[in-house]
Amino acid sequence: MLVQFTVKNFLSFKEESSLNLLATADAKHPLHLMPNKKKKSILRTAAVYGANGSGKSNLVKAITFAKSLIVDGTRPDQRIPVTPFKLNEESRKSPSRFEFVINYQDTIYTYGFVVNESEVKEEWLFAIRNVREVRLFERITRSNGKAKVEFGPSLAGKKAKKHQFLSFIAEGTRPNELFLHELYQKNVKDVLPLINWFR
């Protein structure tokens, strides 16, 4: 279940904007809430409304773009089809940011990425399974174009063999490809629940 989606510098969203489905403390409509073991309840449904041209369709396009990049990936020489906010010179040259917070199979995932048309600048995946948040991975592309991927113990485990396998995948991930998609392609089981949610 989607808990929150955040987008920045994409289509009409210049500044960071979020769709948040966490419930408030108001207890008037308990049937509108999904029970949640992680303390905060989540709304069963949400409505997005506003005037024409206020960004409703662009919110859906942002979610669709991010989902497509995660599930379908890109081809080797393909540009990332991202469309930054065009009415500002600085925004046109800046990358776009997307982040999902998802509650799925008793795990809360926080997954996001920052991209321009040629490369993934940043990417991260964290999870809360019991109480503590753990890092699965973080990826940062340095100014020289080299990407550095760091794995958390919950993804890499304690065996050197798995860490080597993940390092091999990271080394083979193209600049225009999400590491999450590459993990999925290489059948890393730890990310399959998240990919299944997006699918």
C-alpha cells in the first residue's frame, strides 16, 4: 500500500510535493483507515482534486514514469525520458527526484532516486521490518561519472560471496539504469517483494 509519494522538478512540480496517505489523529471515521502494526494508520483511499492545470494529471504521470523506470528499465543507449520543470533555467539543468514510502507484507520500504536524462545521480532503499530502519543500499554518482553503491547488512548478509555478487551487479549497472531494476534482473530475492508491488 502506498504511504507517501514525493516528486521534485518534474513536469509542473518545481518544488518538492508529496501525496501523503498517513491518517491524522482524528478518530471520526475509523472505517476509512487501514489498521497498521507500525502505529500510524493509513487511509484506505484518497482523492486528488483541484482546478484545471493544477497538476493532478502530472502527479499520475510522475508515478507512472517512476514505475516504468523501476519495472521496465532502459535500453543501453536510451536517454532517461525525464521531463524537468521547464519554466526555470536552473530547473531545466537540474535532476528530478522521486521517492516512495510503501507498506507491503509487514515491511515499510522507502525507495527513491534522482535522475537526469543521462544518468541516475542518487538511489536509495531502506526498510523497516520490525521497529528499526535498515539500509539495503545507497548509490551515489560522483562528479567524475563513477557510481558508488554501498550495501547494508540486511541486503549483503554476512557472506563474502553475496557481497561479491552484489558488487558485480553494481559494477555492471549502466549509468542510465536503476540499481533496483538491475537487482531484479539478476533475481536478487530481497527486492522481489518491492518489485512485485510496483508491478
